[in-house]
Amino acid sequence: MTDYNRGDVVLVGFVFTEETAVRRRPALIVSSDAYHQGRQEAIIVAITSNVDRLLVGDHLIGDWQGAGLLYPSVATGIIRTIKHDMIARKLGAIPLADMEAIDNRLRISLGLR
């Protein structure tokens, strides 16, 4: 997966939980380059423009414009593994301060603290 890296904001085809539809939505790659070697997949978290409700694992992205997003957005605690071919394109990259905060939220969500 040489075209995409940890911290990249990408556009992906998301299958909804009910598996009734697929829609293109932004997501953040959280898997490492080491993970990508030899795999045809990436670990992502969903990004939503619904900023009114923050749950455990969610982070309100401070520099959403710098990340290539069109609207104020939240990196959610919704974690998925996707195949590389589900990535349509790169939108931008999460700034370091936001990525560090997202890492902390993931640690809490996964009980790694």
C-alpha cells in the first residue's frame, strides 16, 4: 500500500452495518506501514460530519480543512478493515496534533491504557 499512509484521509466505499448499501465516505487510515506490508488491506476509522454527538473513541478534528475535509468533522471510534481497492482516492492528511488525540482515543476505546 505505497500510495497511502497512516494519517491519510481517504474516500472509501463504506458498507453500512445493515449491509443494505454502499456509500463513499471519508475515513482515516490508522494502520501502520508495517501492517500494510504484505497485506491487501488497511485499518481505518470512519469520519462523520455529525459533530453534535461525541461518543467514546470520537475526536472532533480541529483542523478539518487542513485534513482535506469539506465540513467540520469527527474521527469516530468506528474501526474497520478494508481492502486496498475500496479506497477511491486520498483527500488529505490529518495534522499531527489531531492524530495524537485520535491515537489517545483509540487507546481508550481498545483498553490499551
